[in-house]
Amino acid sequence: MNKTWIVAAAVAAGFTVGGFAGAADAATKVEWWHAMGGELGQKVEQIAKDFNAGQSDYEIVPVYKGNYAETMTGAIAAFRAGQQPAIVQVFEVGTATMMAAKGAVKPVYQVMEEAGEPFDPKAYLQAVTGYYSTTDGRMLSMPFNSSTPVMYVNLEAAKKVGIDYKTDLATWEQVGDYIKKAQAAGYTCGLTTGWPSWTQLENVSAWHNQPFASKENGFGGFDAELTFNGPVQVKHLETLGEWQKTKAFDYGGRRSDARPKFISGECVLYIDSSASLAGIRNGVKDFTFGVTMLPYWKSAVEKPQNSIIGGASLWVLNGKSAEEYKGVAKFFSYLSSAEVQADWHLFTGYLPITTAAYDYAKKQGAYDKTPEAEVAIHQINLNPPTANSKGLRLGNFVQIRDVIEEEMEQVFAGKKTAKAALDDAKTRGDELLRRFERTAGN
């Protein structure tokens, strides 16, 4: 993307572009803890650098603090010690934890209002903001790197078998037929997946408009109970367990551990975050690939609903000066500008968080060059979110995900039925929810 996009963003956000002699000495420093390593971390550094170069009042200081869990727990501990940053990046499953961290959080809507910064929550994608807002629409944190699962397709394999990946992989029934043909054509593995709880249970539930938990998936209160052991979810996990026996599905681990199976050409299909796009693009050498929306079970629903997000948002912590909060507000305005968001979106594969950013990228012809980057946007906006598909707000959800994936692994190892595994995951997960409820209520 052209560097002038970023300069234009500074102008659009009301900043003066140019160098400032001695600006670093006079500027109010605003510390931003984040969990972005590698290329993404370098991009975060560049965003801060561009903002700092565009005005002289504030200096954003990004600090890498490890993975998502380490960054969140570190920030909460730092707050208790009075050494917190102004901004911390927290993954979406930490939302309930941040809400329950009494006195630690300064809501974004309040930060923007007090600083007098223009701020319209309706300008942001509904499927994104719903995750981070109160029930009456007030944004608690600023969406930053939001993603959703998509399916990556080895186009050489699809061509060899004779399918159109854009139409012939829409349902799980079609996926099953395709995998049989691909294996018959000599491919070892059909499908593998990253982030199994997120892609194969949380999003399968939302995509089929099935509840994951009671109380509107936890949005209605911390007293929610898990309900992900319903017929649709059981059937899906049962199918993956059966496919594992023949490598029609081949489990590759948690997080994005399975990605090499797709990049090497071993597996012809791969479900993972839309934000994996850059890594897959850089990794694939021996074939071309495409991106399509998640399959749905035609036997269960007439059409899919919408997928839910992953990724993270930026939370503002209490205990800082009014001047620092003004800097936070200015930075959030800059970060939300169409140019900066479009650049971030197209570089990373994360979703553009505003309609304006999507429109801007489209007008620039970005999707003519990289149509795969648009798939996630269509998918997350396929239908207005329902109580079952606007996201999850559950306490101790990091631990609950671990429980879910432990139980899924029992199915893939042939040690439990899908029904038994999901029933056990519900029981164990509900215990974690009750523990969180007791803590949050004190």
C-alpha cells in the first residue's frame, strides 16, 4: 500500500504532518502494551512511528509483552502495582475478565467523550463492535485486530479433482465428497485446522445459529451455562473424529500448529484465521491457493448465519493523567481512520473495523488484486448478528478453551465419543464459569 495513505490519514485525523525538532522531549508519552510479534509487531511499531511523526503533542510507545494471555495478566498485575500502561491489547476471550477487573478499565466511549474526539460507534462494523460493547451499544474497548475463520483451498488439488472451489465447497457434505476425491487422486490429507475450539466449535455454533452458552452466550450475565453440546455441534465433532481415522481430517494441534500441513501441500483444505493470509501467502511455494467461506451443514440449516471474530481490542486502563487520555483518544482516532485501517487490513488479513475503511480499500481496487482478503468481510456481515452469533462473553474462557481442546483431542485419538467429550467439556467448563462468577461478584 502506498505510504501516502498513512500520511493522508494523519491529515484526515487533524494532525499536522512534518518533523518536529525536540518533539520527543515535549511530547506526552502514552505506553501501549501489545502481543504482536514478528511481522505484525513490526507493523505495530510502524503505526506508532507514523502517528508520532504526524504531531508533536503525544508519543505512542509500543511495548511487546509476550502472547495474549501474558499481556493481559501482566497488565492486570501492573495495574495492581500502579505500573500499568495507558493502553493494553487484550484478546477477545479476555473481554469478560477485563470487565470484571474492578476499577482497572476506563471505557473507550468515556475516553473519547472526555477528550472531545469525534466518535460514532455506528461507523464500526456491527459484528466487531458487538463483542466489545455494553448491551446499550457503548464501546468498552477499541477494536484493533479482528479476524474470523475462513477456509484456505489448494487450487491445484481442486483443479485436479475438477471442482469449482467457490461453489462446490459451500457445505460440509460437499467438503466430504471433495476430500474423498482428493485422496483418491493421491493427496494424503483432506482437511486440517488451526485454533480448534474457535474454528470448530465456537464458530460452528455461530455459523449455524446455535447457542454456545445460555444468557445470550454470556452477554446477559456472568451466571451463564455452556450449551455447546447440542446436536449440531456433536454431529460436527463426530464427523471430524470419523474423518481422522482415514486422514480425511488430520488434527495438527492447537493455535496455528497445523498450518505447515497445508503449506507443504499435504492437506488440501485448511481452516484458520483470516489473519493467517499473509503467513500462508509467504509460505506457499508449490501451488496457488484460494479462500472461501466456512462450510455449513445443509442437513442442519438452510443457510449459514454469520461467523464471529477472534483477535483483540485495545483497552484503556485507569490511573493515568488527563493529558495521557487525550493522547489515547487522538491515537484511537488515527487508528480508526479509513486509510490506516485499510492498510492494516490488507497487510495482515485482519478485518477493517470500520465501513469507511472497507469502502476505501474497495475504491482503491485492493480487492481486484487480492480478492481473498474480502471473503472474511462478506462472511462476518452475511446476516445481522443474533444472540447466538454476536460473540461470546464468558469468564475464565482461556481455561475453558483449554478444556474444550483437551476433550476434542480425546475424540481425535479415538478415546471418547463426540457426545461424551462435549458433555464432559460442558461440565468442566461450567465449573470454571461458577468460579469466575464467585470472583467477579466479590
